[in-house]
Amino acid sequence: MSKITVIIPLFNKEKYITRALSSVLKQTMQDFEIIVVDDGSTDRGAQKVRMMEDHRIKLMQQPNRGVSAARNVGVQEAKTDIVAFLDADDEWTSEFLETILHLRDVYPGAGLYATAYEIVSPNGKIS
């Protein structure tokens, strides 16, 4: 069984979903499952997910019910006790999941774990 489930809600993010999934697949810790919940997209985002050939990726599709409903479906399907949410237009640094699991080991009583983040503008400026 995997250590962590990555849940990615997807709604009309065809342009970004491959990048988001690639950032998960490049993690230093590789013991995970990925659940992408397509929330009624009208673009080719779901097809992009299907093109990613990795047995850990599971694509679920539902009529549009909103991002919270998509996340909840992912949580219901998760086979692990810990989940990590990633938006379809975001990406992680390669150590993200390893850091989250380390935080869980250090602070086992916490119910939520978070890290810092960067915002990168289209011109490449980091804030």
C-alpha cells in the first residue's frame, strides 16, 4: 500500500495538468498514488491525464460539482491515511512529499502539514 495519496481536482486545466502530474512523478519519495478527479472539464485535460503512462495515476470523471466535491471524491477513493492536495495548475518541488512525511514523523499529533510556497509570474519573477 502507498504511503500517501495525491489528489488533483481537474477542471479545464489542459494547459497545466501534464506539468502538475510531472512534478508529482519527479518526487524524491515515490511511494504514492495519484487520483485526478475531472470535474466536468470541457477541454482535453482528461485526455492529457490518460496519456501519462504511470500505474499510480487514477483518473475519475464526474459532472461539474465544484472543486470541493472533486477533492471529496478523491478522499473517498484514497487508499492511504494521509492525502496531499495539488491544484491542476500548480506544481511541487521534488522534495515536497518527502518533507510532508518528515513533518508527520516529527509532529504525529498534528492534523495538517504545510510548507512554504512560491508564486512565479509569467515573466519569471518569483514572489
